[in-house]
Amino acid sequence: MKKALDNGIKWIQVRWKNVPENEFIKLCENSKLLCSEYQSVCIINDHVQIAKDIDADGVHLGLKDTSIDIARQILGENKIIGGTANSISDVLKRMNESCDYIGLGPLRFTSTKEQLSPILGFEGYEKIIEELKLKSLEIPKIFSIGGVVLKDIDLLQQIGIYGVAVSGQITNQPSIINEFKIAMQ
């Protein structure tokens, strides 16, 4: 994570599955300290109470996690709360829940998720954005998740996707961050 922050990452989501809670809490605490040092956002995946306890900037919730409403009650109005979606109905649900952003995906296969939802591909994103437009709904802040790489950014932006969440490519090659920043401008 420090390499990513050294290379200019401004948003970190702490996600570590199937580990003892005390180890996860320690990682979250250290991540929050590092993110504060770098003036970056620290989001905790799934664990609302841990996000509150360490005063993280927010939490990201999967479809089967705590509800957005309960998370908002626990964290308050000033924290960032994001939610995962995989379909138009999920996106509409997240919009109704008033989450701050939606992580929509996966774009393609990714090894960072054990129980992978159905792969959307670019066509799936296009279909969802088109359905929102047909319903005359404002397009929320949707981030493409799951297997995203640098070469995907142009097409995702053309489709109407707000941003991207990248793990694998940055973990394996932290210096590519500058190329992502340029592509997202």
C-alpha cells in the first residue's frame, strides 16, 4: 500500500478476507494512519463498526453486508458509504439507498474475489447506463470494478462510467499509477 501511496494513489479500500479479526483491525489501523499521512481516503470493506472505531473515511458494502441505512446511522452523514452492484436492479437499489458511490462489476474475471458475480463486460455496463437514461435517471457515481486495466479507461468513460477501482495491475506495477491518473483526466 505504501508504494501505491508513494506513487500518488488518493483512495485506498482495505479489503482482506478470511483472516482473524485482530489482524484485520491492525491492518485497518495502519492503513488509516498511512492514508492520513498521505492525505488519502481510507475506506474499509464490509466492516462498518471497524470503520467507525478507527475513524476511517468510510465503508464499502457488498450486497449481502449491512444495509446502507444502518451504516449511515452508525457512521453519520459525513462518512463515505459505497455499495456494490451487479445488475440494473442492484444499481437502482443502491441509488434508492442514497449511497455515495456504486462499485459496479465485475468487468471481467478477477482473482481478487472468491465468489465472483456474473461478469458484465463492456456490454453489461452499456446496457445498465442505457437503462438509467431510458428511465430519465441521473447517472450516479459508478466505478467499474473487477479486472479493470489501464486500456479499459477510455471505453468505460465513453460508456458513462465515473471512475475505476484497480487492484491487481497497481499491486503488481505501482508505477503505472501516473498513467491511470492521466487516462482519467
